[in-house]
Amino acid sequence: MEVPSGVSYDSLYGRCGAYFESLPDVRTQNSSARLRDYLVGAMGLFALKSTDLKRFGKSKPSSSQ
């Protein structure tokens, strides 16, 4: 499978991790894990559940009720 230049999981992980790091953490100060760790974990679970983001967007039911 050919990957477009500049697009890889590592680059996506790095960019998302940097963004998650910039988010304010409003939880109590005695939290055992960083917010970034939770968000990166959620990103990994999403990637395992739906590997194709375009297909995920098309599979969502429309709310035209």
C-alpha cells in the first residue's frame, strides 16, 4: 500500500499529541495520568475501531428528521 508523502501514523500521532498537550487540564491536581495520555489512548481505540476516517464519516446516519 502506497502512503502519500508526509502522511503517516507517526506524524499524525505527533501532531495530535502536541495538540492534546496544549489543551487545558481542568481535572484535580492529584490525577494519576496526564490528559494527553487519555486522549492519545482514545485516538488509538478509534483507529482500531474505524481505520478509515472517510468511511466512518459516510457511515454516520444523517439527522434529517
